[in-house]
Amino acid sequence: MTKRFKKTGLILMLMGFVLMTSQSVLAASVSRAEMLAHQCYACHGTGGIGSLKIPELNSLKKSDILESLNGFKTGEEKSTIMDKHAKAYTDAEIKLLADYFVSLKK
């Protein structure tokens, strides 16, 4: 093996290690609730700020969020898109989302 090949190999290994480590640190700093909430941001805005007819999630009470998401999940509450999202969440994830958005209160 040439010196250059060894040096390049070492650099690539170090870069790989840094990449893996930084992803682990990033993943550790983002909670499960935050990861779930990022799906909501597409319509409800970053931080749940809402827009036009789309509700501000960060201004709702926890009970309202739980009631709405569970209503969408069971079909009791009608929606064009929210029922599809809510049906994909477990009860624990719905609670995580409610807790998360309540923590963002203005």
C-alpha cells in the first residue's frame, strides 16, 4: 500500500466516524415528539403557528388537541386530510404531540 492510499483511507474512516457521531448526537437532541411534530409543520407552520384557516396548534389547550386528534382518528370529526394523519398515530403518539404543542405556548 502506498502512503497516499493509507492517508486517504484514514481520512475517509475519520470522516465516516464524524458523520456517524454527529447523526447520533443530532438524533439524541431531538425528542420523539419533535420528530412527530415536524410532520405537522407542513400545514400548521413551524412551531404550530398556523396560517389562514389552519389552526394554530401552539395556542390550543391539551384537551382540545387530544379531542381533535382522537376525533379525526375515530372518524367522529371530519376532515379532508387530518383523519389520514391521526389514524397513523398511536394513542401514545397523540399524547406526545399534545404535550409538545402545549409546551410551545406563546
